[in-house]
Amino acid sequence: MAIMITDECINCGACEPECPNNAIYEGGAEWKYADGTSLTGMITTPEGTSVDAALANEPVSMDVYYITHSKCTECVGFHDEPQCAAVCPVDCCVDDPNYRETNDELLSKKAFLHL
């Protein structure tokens, strides 16, 4: 599963630099597949969608920091636990029940993001 940031977020920003996939963005900021990954040019996502890695995507949240599920690997392959949750002072980085992925799927996503 992916991690999500709840509305209890205090916008401290502690989580953002900890993400090895650059999947965390400040509220209102657009996100890109290319940010913090080795992806460039036209890519085909694991879901089969073709997109330009440098194309800006709509923010997931306008008010608080957010995690884009397309880039979150729960830190699998990097750390023993999600680093955003480990550093969050208000425990608002939690499992997202709407996005369930196996360990193999998360490792595959990591390999996709970091060729």
C-alpha cells in the first residue's frame, strides 16, 4: 500500500526531504515523475499510461503536504520503514487503505523510478 498524509498535517515539511522517491510535495505544488528519479522523456508507467516524465501533474492536496501514490514505494528497497512516518511529529503519515500493493509491486515500482 502507499502512504498518505492526513488532514492533521501541520505543514512542518519534515517528511519531504526524507522520501527517497521524491513522492512528497507541499500542498498546492504540482508533481512530476522526473522529480528525484532517473525518469526522462516519454515513459510508460507501471499502469500502462504513456506520459512525459517532465509533465507537471495536478496537486493531490492544496492545503497540506501530500504523497503521490504513483511514486510512493513505502521506502521498500531503501529503508526498513517509511521514513515520512518515522520523522512525522504528529503521526499523520499513515497507510492509505485505498492503495494496496504487495512488496513485489513496491520493489517493481522502485526499479521503474530508479533505472
